[in-house]
Amino acid sequence: MQLSERLAITVGIAEQAGRMIRKARQEQNFEQRYKQDEELVTDADVAVDRFIAEQLETHFPGEARLTEELSPERDVLEQGVDLWVIDPIDGTVNFARGLPHVAVSIAWSHKDKVQLGVVHAPFLDETFTALRGKGAYLNDKEIKASAAKRLEHSLIATGFPYRREGRAPLLRRFGAVMDACKDLRRCGSAALDLCNVACGRLDGYYESVSPWDFAAGFLIAQEAGARTGHLYPCPDNIPKELYGEHILATAPDIYKALNKLLIQADENRVPVS
């Protein structure tokens, strides 16, 4: 099957999932609970995850899947495994609270490289897509990352973990970015933060997330001309494009400066204001 055909099928699945999400919010017929007493999950997350899994199995039978709710096993991240990576609702808290920054994120990795990415935002009527080597698109129009040249003029995004004990070290990064950059945003969806870097609404984004949060958006940002990478070396046994710790995506000309700033903050060399 041609990669373009895979993409067309994936877009159709993501947009159908988006309609399910819109209907669930409109009807308010979902229950809410917490995983490990920290992370919100709703019945809609599970229902959409199941729908996407069924559709992928119909169109691509037997292909491995890593999904947030139904099959989050990390052992499939070993090198050389072809893999679908799915977040049925990225931004669950936003979804439950009525905020618009919610996305369906679907990526497909082949030979340790993400080959296609789709991020569909049902409440914003936006669908971001990318094929490796073919550019990135928003609603079928090509997009490009920003041409930011200096940190002090740059708008940066990030996020924070639900675990409160994990937030303190990140406040050093937050303070350093606020001191050095124009401003900082937090929309609550890693997939959409990366897509906003891809289309130039943001100049950069950094965070530590799960594979399903960023796999599609990372490719979309890359194909739009953003520079992407990790602050620290990745494990040898996990494909880099599926390893979500300390990821960074920026306009090309500010990558080195923001990378250096964040590492210095981790090392306590940058004071927090």
C-alpha cells in the first residue's frame, strides 16, 4: 500500500474519531475517573481509542499498535517494530472542561522512523498532516515553521506533569524561559503545541511526554521545517522518534540557544526570577 493511501485512510479515521468527541461533549454522556489518582480519563477516551483500534485493524490487519488507553505497553517500542502510535484524546482535561485544545493524534512508524502523522483538532476544525519527505499541511494547505532568530522575540510552549512532585525541577526551566524569551504558553495538548510550532504560531516547544502525545506532531513539525531533537541522549534500544523524554522542537535558528538555556536551567546555572 502506498504511503499516501495510508495517510488518506488515517485522516478519515481521525476525523471520524473527532466527530465522536464532539458528540460526546455535546451530549455530556461520559463518566470521569483518574488513573493512579492523578491523570484524568473519561469514557470517551476509551470509546474513541477502541474505535480507532477497530478501524486500524480493519484497514491494516495485524499491525502493532501503541495506544494510551487500550494498549499502552511500552515493550512494543523496541527497535525495528512497525507501529501505530495513537492518542485518542490528547488534552483530556480540556475535553472534560469544555476547552477547545483537544486532538486526535495518530502516527505510523516504519523501520524506526515515523512515516506519517495526523493530528485532528475537532473543536478547531483543523487537521494537520505530514508524510516523511513530503512536507506538512494544515487543512491541505502547506505550512512552515517560524523564522524566529532570537530567543528574546520568541513565543515558547511547554507543559507540566500531573505528578506534583515532578514539577519542582521544571520550574527552573520555566523561570529561565520566562527570563530569556518573549512569553510562554501552555495549551494542554502536546500534539497541538507541536503543530503550532509547525505552522509558526509558536517558535518553540519543550516537554517530557509519552510516545502517543508527540509522535505525529513531531513529524509534522519536522516536515514544516522546524528543528527537533532531545535535550539529552536517548536510550539505544528505543527509536528516537518515539522517545518522549526531554523533547524540543523550535524554529531552526533558535534551537541551539533554547537547548542550551534548558540544560543550564537543569544544572541550576540559570537563576529563577
